[in-house]
Amino acid sequence: MGLCEGRTVIVTGAARGLGRAYALAFAAEGANVVVNDIGASLAGEGRDTSAADAVVAEINGAGSGRAIANYEDITDWDGAKRIVDAAVAAFGGLDVVVNNAGIVRDRMFVSATPDEWDATMHVHLRGHFCVSRHAVDYWRACQKAGQAVDARIINTTSGAGLQGSIAQAAYATAKGGIAALTLVQAAELGRYGITANALAPAARTRMTEQAFAEKMATEGEAFDVMDPANVAPTVVWLGSAASAHVTGCVFELEGGKIMLEDGWREGPVVDKGARWGAADVGAAVDRLIADRVPPRAVWGTV
């Protein structure tokens, strides 16, 4: 019996890369999977249903899980509800939402445009919001009807969002927002039987091959560190009943590494016990910086 036997999972952006790896891994553990993907380009343009259909065919052909394709736009409020409704109609319920879909519009900040900024925020932040919000409505209704709820929201942040990344101001900002959203969801939704966690995966995808080509070139090595399938087992476990005690966490995943992010926390402090004079602030700040744990470097600066 698989780890997710009988559980129903929505995976957005599931036709390629990490999303495809998640969908296949969930199905291999007995889950019912909604393979959601509009088939857009890396920049979020165009439509192609064939990639999602291919993943569904692969899952259904393997026989360990079941899958349906869904081509709704995660940023459309009504469309997002149709994704949740499709899961319930096909499989009788919903247990897990994996918010994986995203786009990238790499650009140095001095050259960034409002349209690129808005498109990135729209897909990442609104997309995470819309699908999760309708899923939560469904789970709350189940609880009010007396049904036990053991649900999961699994969001996708990024190293770019946790520490910044050169030429990715919009992407990093959106991903940082998703990490914060996860903390709020975990704090608010536990009373309904819903956990919320986030991933910062490092793997070879259309997105990373473009931005970090040299780092992603691990195919053919004894252990292909950047194979997206390496990330999937942790995602599957987080979607299982076994993870009910884990919420509000952000995990960085790469190859065989599972790293728990320690998060923003209070660092060194100096308290004068009275109002500061502007001329005195500089010395205090210098002391705080000297006493702090050095932050990780912004991606692309070293």
C-alpha cells in the first residue's frame, strides 16, 4: 500500500520539470492526481494541452495511481475553483494542493518593466492564493459537515525568495511573499485540519537551465543531483497522512539534501533606553552588524 493511497492531489504546473516529477511520485504512492497545466511557455505565454495529457497517460498506464488532466488558469478566480471541483468530481474529494506552477521574467532591476513585474506577481502570488483559497473553502465545508479533514497545502518558494538573486527582482519578491504566506496559512488553518509548508527546490527545469546552466549540468554523473525526481519524495511525504504534525516549515531540497530553513528571527540588539540622536545611530548599527551571523550571499554575487 502506497504512502498516499487513496489521497487526492492537485499539482499545478504538473506537465514538466518538478511538477511532472511530483505528479508521477504521488501516483506511484497510490494517489489520485489532478495534473493541472495550461502548457504555457517559460514566460507564461501560449497554450498547449499535450504535455499534461502525456503525464496523465503515463500515470494511468503505470496502474499504481489515477490521474486526470486539467487546463484551467490558476490565476483565474473561477478557473481555480473549477480545478478543485474537478478533483472532487473525479475522485470524490481533495486532500492535497501542491502549488508549483510559475513563470520567470529575468531582468536586472534597472531594466525591469511594470508588465513583467505584474505578470510575475500574478502567476506566483495570485496563483498560489486562488487555488489554495478554493481548496480551503472545500475543506472548511467538509469539517462543518462533520467530516474529518487531514489536508495539506504545499507551496513553492525559492532560494531567490529566501536570499535574493541578481536579475530576478520580481521573481525573488514573489517567492519571498510565498514563504510569508505559508507562515500565515499554517497559523490560521491548523484549526481546520490543514497544514501548510513550503519548498525551495533546486533541480533542473526549464527555468533553472536558463538561469543556472552550469550548476544544472549534472546529467550523466553517478548521482544526478539536479534530477527533479530527487525532490519529489519529500513533497510526497509532506502530502501524506504521516506529516500531520509538520506545518509552517520551509524546506530547501537539492539532490539528497533536506534542509530546514531557520527563518527570520531577532538578531543582535542594542537598547539605549531613551531616544537616539541621529548622529549616534551609525555606531550602534555598526556594532549590530559586527555581532550578527553573516547572511548568505545574494545569488549571483559570488
